[in-house]
Amino acid sequence: MVESNIKLSDLVRVFVYGTLKPSEANYKRYCAGKVVDIKRAFVEGKLFALPMGYPAMTLGDSKVYGYLLSFTNPRILNELDVLENYQPTRQAPKNLYNRQIIEVYEPQSLSLGSAWVYLMTLEQVDQLGGLLQPDGWWSGCGLTAKHNYDL
């Protein structure tokens, strides 16, 4: 086994549930070649499909399935913030998504620790016409069907 010089505390961890998942529309541009670890995971929340072709997640008590991506370069958050129309200095209601730390779990429900996630408010989801995805899985390309997810 090869030892890594990267410590867990040095990694930027982001839970992704939409277009940033492997094989989805934005993975190649924003994540490919930058991710050092990918784990199947879930968080507690509610998942919605938006008519614009991407999902939104709110806080909630259902499971939202996706991936925990780990990056070594902290500047990845700046790039993702632009994609998600999030500015930390802007008032939360003015952002499309807001970045927050959330607990992430592996498929067997053991904690993987905390990670960043991009959330919308329920009010924003309603205004945008979001449709609840009760199974907690979103796919924009059809290549990542939940039955392949093994959760």
C-alpha cells in the first residue's frame, strides 16, 4: 500500500448530489483531475428537481444520495461558489445556493465526518418550481441510475 502525504485535515470535502457527480454535466469541468478521493455517501435533507435541469437540496429529514468528493486545493471552493452562484459576503437570500457544513454518511450509515454542501431554501425551491425527488437521487444524464449506486 502506498502511503499518502495528504492528511484528512488538509482536504476540502464537498458533498455533491447533482451536476458535479461523476458522469454528470459539470464533473469533467470542475472536478476531473482535481478530486483525490470519491466516496458514495448520503446526507439528511430533501432533494428537488428544478425545471432548469439541475437539482436543489434543502435541509430535511430524508436521505439525499450523492458523493463525497475530496480535493487538496482549497481554491476549488472559489470555483464551485461561482458555479453555484454563491458569494459568502452577499446576504443569504441573494444567493442561488448557500454553502454550509453538513454531516455526511457512508452507505452503512456510519459518519464520514463533515463536508461542504450547497443548499437552497424551501422558498427558493418553491419559487423555481422544484419537484420533490422522494428517492433522494437525481440524474440529469441517465448514466447514474440509482440502481447502480448500491445504497
